[in-house]
Amino acid sequence: MIYDESYKTKKLKVLDLQKGKDFKREVKLALEYSDTSAISKKVVLSLYRQVDVLESESRGGDKLELNSEILQKEHLSFVSIDNLFFALQQFKNEKGWSNLNISKSDIEDLLNRSDWYKLYIPSDDMKVSSFKNLANFETIMITLLKKYMKSFYEYKKSEWESQFLEYRELDETKDRANLIDNYTITVEDKETELIDRLEALRDMLESGVIDNAELHRLSKRDFRAFTFDKHLYNPLVFKDRGETALQIKPIELNDGEKNFVEDLDSYLKRNSSKYEDTEIYLLRNQSKTGLGFFAEGNFYPDFIMWIIKDSKQYISFIDPKGIRNSNPRNDPKMNLAITIKDIEANLGDTNTVLNSFILSNTSLATLNELHTDLTHQFFENKNVLFQTRSHKNSYIGIMFDKILS
């Protein structure tokens, strides 16, 4: 990986938990039922064999319909609450959640409800036919309860920590998850031509100099490496959505992310004179290990962009994504454009401006099939901009105008 080392002198800011704040030390938490959808949506267990699903897909036609079930009294009546309790205590200790209290009564309360989990299982497997069969249901309950406990704890931790944020400078050690050293690429042995290209790319990067003409020659539809001079490191990598012969870690850019970087590059080249006195830096934000926001539990925008102009630092969190299945009126990720201004105000640094943007690769026409009364202006007010073809040459300019206005 080749870095633009100049960023180290720019004091680029990120958000972090205030020094000295410690969730484990300061908060005593009891495991209990919560109707928060951000918690329950992560508690999903499928007991269908993967081979059955794959065989169904390979035969074509309708996709295998997964049967959804809930645990009934007959499944609960022979299960030992003591066994469940000790299993959860062991899981808690393994995770180091010393501030979490678990009671048998709370476990029973959870098991008497069914709206906190999704269980996909063939209907025949729900029949109580033997003591061995009952042991399977105990395993199912333990698995569901562990998933719930993990989601519950992480949600409560993020919710609490979101109250105690501060700015700090981007740091090579603390931000190691985002400031990556290399890509690890796994390729099937038969892909000899692709392996040759990847080895040539590795040799180029080890030389410390990126030859863009050679990079272009090595890039084909299946795998592409490219540079963007505003990104803190290069190259960025992309693979075709249908390409299964190689796996990349950290994960490659998807279509929307790649399009954003290319559109940003094109916009800045077309408007170079407009931003002569402006410094711009971009960084890919890694999911789960990068910088997250408390929205639906945690939200990790795909990119962080810094603009430095007139002694001010403008920090924008940018997430290209499809939004067809979102609820535009109350989606927490869309509403971050509003709530981030509360964070900015609470931090009280007038020389630092925070913004959040969703870049939709779903067209407004598609969204209007589901939400007929929502206009382009409605989405723009929430900093939801459209990447689609009719807006391709304008959305980056709109974003910059919003940031710098």
C-alpha cells in the first residue's frame, strides 16, 4: 500500500470516545427484553442446511421458501432454565461483559415472547418427538439468547458512548483498521492469468511507485485496481459482482463506492480552479472496525472526507448505498444528517463542521413507486443525493455546495 504521507501534518480530525469514559466501569446493565428493532433484527437463526438452499437455487425456478416458526410452550416446558442461565453466564464471561447482570426471570420473560427473534426451521423439525429432540430445542434457545445478548449489549454500549464524543487527530495506531497496510487476496489456483496480474501488481507496489498505465493494463473486468490522488492510500480495488474466483480482505469497493470515487475524481478535475485554495482528503471507512455512529445500533459510513478551507475543517461521512428497502421518513442513517448537527453543536468547536450524506444508487422513480409523495427536495433536505445517471454530473457539486455553504 502506498500512502500520501502529507496527511500526517494536517491534523485531520475524527470522532472518538472521550478519554477516561468506560462503559464497563460506569454502567451496570441488566439483560432484559427490549422492543428496539435495531436489537431484534440481528437475532436471526436459520437451521436450513446451506446445501439445501444452494441446490434449490441451482435447480432454478422459485427460491427455497424458508419456514418461520416461534417456540411454543411445548418446546419450553421441558427445558432447564438452569442450563440456559449457566450457558449465558459462560458466554458473558467469554465476552468479558462484567457489567452485565443476567437473571433467570429475565430469561424466562424473553422465552415467553416471540418478537425478538427470527427462527427459520423446517416445520417437521418443530415436532416434539423424543428427549433427544428436546435437547435440540435447548440448543436453539441458547443460540437465540446468545445472539440477543450480544445485540442487546452492543446496542446499549453504543447508545451510552454516543453521549461522550470528542475530536482527536487521525492516528496511525488508533486508526489502524482504516489505515491498512495491505490487501490479502485469495485466488483459485486455476485462475493463472489473474494470478499473474496480481503478482505484477504486488511487485509494483513493493517498488513504492504506482505506474497508472501499467495499473490500467493489469485491470480487467474481473478485477480492477485504480488510484485517486485525494485518497490517503492507493490503490483502491474493485471486483466484478459476479466474480467468485477471488476473495479480497479488507473487502473491495462495491459498484456504488467505486462510482462515487470516480465521480469525485472527475468533478475535482473539471473544477480544479474552484478548489485551488482547498485541501481535500478521502479515506475508506471499514465496516465494524472503523468509525461508527449510533444509528440502528451502529452505522459505519463507507467514506470519511476532510475538506480544509479558510482555517476550517469540514468532516463529511459519506455512504453510497441502495435505499429501496429503507423508510425515508424515519431511517436513522438518513436522519444522521440532522442528528450529526447536534453532535457538532455539543462538541462546540466552531472551526470543525460535520456532515453526513447518503448517495443513493436507487432512482427517485423507483422510490416513488413505494413513496408517491416524496420529492427530490425531500431527499436533498436529508442530504440524500442520487448517483443515478440523470444526476451523475451534478450530485458531487451539490454535496460540496452543502458542505461549504
